[in-house]
Amino acid sequence: MSFNHIVIQNILRDKWTYISYFLSSVFSILVFFFFLITAFHPMMDAIDPHSSLGITMILCSIIIYTFSFVFIIYSMLAFLKKKTKSLGVFIISGASTKQVQKMVFRENMLIAIAAIITAIVVGVIVSPLFLMVVKNVLEADSFGMYVPVQAIAMTFILFSVLFLIVSKITTRFIKKEKAVRLLKADVTQEKLILPTPWRLLLSILVSAALLLPFKFSPDIIDSLGIVYFIILFISLLMTIYIVLTQGIWFTIRILQKSSAYYRKTNMLFVSNLQAKGNSHAHVIYLLSILLVAVFVTTSVLYSSYYNVKENTEAVYPYSFQYISLPDNPLEKEQQDIEFMETTLEQTVGNFDAYQSAFKTDEDRRIGFMSNANFNALGTHQAITLNDNEYYVVAGNEGIIPNTDAIQDYVDDTLQYVGLEERMILSTGFRAVYYIIPDAIYEAINYPEYHVFAYELEDWTEKRDLAEKIESQIMTEPGESYVASKISLYADELFVKRILFFIGFMLSLIFLSAAMSILYFYLQTSLAGEKEKYLGIRKIGLSMKEISVIVTRELAILIFVPFTIATILLFIVLFSIRDSLSPAFFQMTTVGVGIILLLFTLSFFIIRKAYLIKLVE
């Protein structure tokens, strides 16, 4: 019998363990492959790789690949734990450590190559349907089918390297001197959770101290940069784990002292929980962190998709805005305005037109607008100023401007009467606008800019109209400035849809990893659980009573992580509630509800399948 034949026979003897590992690997590769199909689509060439969206796409691919690396290592270690007894038999039978490591390495690489090829083949077959879905999500007509050569090549190379590295790493955990312990691993009792109050208190204090700068010393965060966030992230992870383990220990102690401890199957359930507390804590912790990641991606990336219109109107108040600079020839100005208005009349018929003007100090980027010109614009309520009053309008969205600089331009002191934070022209065109009485405006000796603005009904549906106008009238440096919230809305909506897609891919892989980890845990402990419950049944415990114990245990493994993740999520949301929009809370609630539904369905499916395997 050849060595390769032994490898294949070993896989076939424990095929269900390897099938679960194979399917999990296929799914991880498939998600990454689908993401690359989108990232390498010819339409994506228009995205600047140095832009925030381009960087986000790169970071997302790195996150998915890195997560796949960690997840596959975890999967392999889980399989090694399940195969400890058979590996111990090989070693005791005379096989050297090197031979066993070589066998496990070949097994892993055989499954790896099969998983990579399967994922790519399935991905290529399903890619037309996938691209059709992406096309509808992004609402991009040009997002059609293509041959994903780059995605295929990169997926094959990256995951081949990944599996090669992981297989080399995991085989190092197999040592000959541990053969006896490996052989008895099924009956080895894990360490019990011990009370560590000082460690718990210290971890909480350290995390609290690291969180304080957010409220009291933001300068510390700015000075430390990414180092601060790495330290905070590690501290929070450690604190969550310690709080979780101590919480389990405390819960067990409470249950043991409860008057209901000796009723029905409670004693057996609590004893089982105590014996498996450490392994349960590890699984609950991993699931909780993964679910927090799912909630964050659904909340942050999904919710941004629903604020595009409001954000666009906040920075670009008009469907079309044309500002004519002093050096712009009058003939060209009239020609541009005539073309724009004629096109609007022929296309939409009814529209609101506004004409205004302002003077500007170019050096300080300060605009001066008369009371009459301010009232001529249509994005705000009209105001009336007395001869010695002035009004201030912000020039940049979200930035409160200097309200006193006007005093440098007038002889007599003016009285400040109010501030308008909403944009009257495109954000960033000027730092601030001072609204002053008409007589004072006429006396100010600065160049005058002419403003022509147009507002349409149902402007979000006028993308073709915007493209037609902008193809003929464009911003000319030193002469004219053209802006359209229609174009900005379309561009921002495309970006948000890509973020929506990224959020879906990330949440999908995190959620699938959570369910896979739970499956691996149940699968690796199944043999020991079957033996344990077989012995319990022999002393008189009914199948119904065993079902109650198993149901409680599965409920803890599935719903406790969900509860912990939800609590952590809403603690964070509550702490930053002032900076969040209603859409954020709405999408968070919807996302949590959907995942709760999925977990509830998974609970009933897993419970039924686990009970069947437990007694077969």
C-alpha cells in the first residue's frame, strides 16, 4: 500500500469531518472569488485606487483574505483535535512524527486543491447570475458579464499559498511524545474555569482608562494614532473574554446554590456546563466577536446607503448651479445660461430659476451678499436686515464660520443677528458669506460673481439630463463654476452601493464563519457526547430528559453570543447616539432582527440534527 493510498483511505474513513472542512473552505474561497470578480470588473477601472473607495475595496479584500487565513487555521486545528485518537494510533503503531506530519500535510493540500478548484468552477458557473444581482444592486447598466481571468488567477495563487502555509503550520502541532495523550484525548477532562476577580477588575480598569480619552482628551488619540486603536482593540478583546469566562463561572455558582438545582435534570445540566465551561467560553467568545463584526458591517455600511439624498442636498443645494466669475465673457455667460434654460424647458418643462450675485475677497475666501440677493435664492426663508445689522451663512458643510470678520470691511460696527448653517451655494466655494444691507453691499469694492441656480422636481431621476447639460457646460477655471447635485447624487449613490455590497460580503463571511465554528465545535465533541449520553441512558435517563439538556446547551451556545453581541453593539450606539442618524438605528434594528431570525431557524435545525446524531 502506497503512502498516497493511506492518505486517501484516511480521508475516506473520516469523510464527514473532511467534507465539513472542505465545504467551509469552498465557501470562504467562493466569497473571496466573488469579491474579486466585482473588484476586477472593467467598470471598476474608473475608481481611483488611491481614493477612499479604492482603499476600502483593497482593505476589504485584505480583511477577507486574512480572515480566511485565520479561519482555515482554526478549522485545521479543530480537525486535528477530532483526529487526535487516530493520529495517536498511527504514532504508537510505529509511524514517525515526520511521516504523520507528511500524511496530514498531504491530506490538507489534497482537500485544499479540491476546494480551490471547486470554488473557482462554481464561481465561474454562477458568476453571470452573481453579476446580474450586482448589476441590479449597483444599478449600473454597464456592469455586464466578462471572463474573470484575473480573479481566477489571483484566487488560485493566493489560496494555494495560504493553504500551503497553513498546512505547514498546523502539522507542527503533531509531536511524537504526545502520542499517548492524543490517544486518550477523548476522555481527558478539560480544565475548569477558576475565579480570577483581580484579573477581571484590572482588565475592566485598563479598558475604561483607554476609553476615557474619547470624552476628555481627544488630543491623546490624535497623537498616538493607529497605535492607540490597536492597544484599545486588544484590551477590549481581552476584557470581553475575561468578563465572559467569569460570568460563566458566576452563573454556574448561582445555579449550584439555587433551590432548583436538584429538580429534574438541572443538576446534570449544570454539572455538564461546569465540565465544559472553558470550551463553551471559547466558542461563545468567538461567536460573539464575529457577530459584533456582522452587526458593525450591517449598521455602518448598510445605513450609509439610505442617507445619500439628504447628504447631497446638504452640500449641493441646487439641481444645477452656474456661477459666472468676473473674467467670464458676458457673451459666454449668456450663451451658457440660454442653453441650460432651453434644455430644461425642452426636457422637464417646469422648474424654479433663481438669479443672484455676491462679491468676494479672494485672498480670504469671504463672500458678501446683499439682503436682496440673499432673498433671491430659494433654499431658505427670506430675512430683513436693518441698516446696521448683518447675517452670517456658512460656506462649508459642518463647519461653523468666523462671524466677526465683516467688521474688517466696514467703517461702522455692524450688529450680528444670526447664523445660517445650511448651504446657500455649493459647499467649499467660499469659507463664509456675510449677508449685509443693500447699501453697504454696493459700497464694498470687490469683484462680483453672478449666480444662476435651478431646482427641479424629482431631480434624483434626471441623471440623463445632467449628463446632457454637463457635456456642453463645464467648469472653466477663472471663468465659471458649474455644479449639479444630480451628478453628485449619482456618484455618491454608486459609491454607497459598492459599500453596501462590501458590507454584504463581509457580513456574509463573518456570519458563515460563526456558524462553521459552532458546527466544528459540535462535530469535534460529538463522539465524546455520544459516549457520555449512552452511559447516562443506561442509568435510567429518558430520551426526553436528554433532549432537554441538549436543548439548553445548544441555546446557550447560539443565543448567548447573539445577546452579548447585541448588548455590545447598543452600548456603542448609545455612547455615540448624538452623531448618528435615525437611518443608522433603523438599519441596525432591522439587521439585528434578521440575524436573530436566522439564528432561531439555525437553532431548531441544529438541535434536530444533533439529537439524531447523538442517539444513532
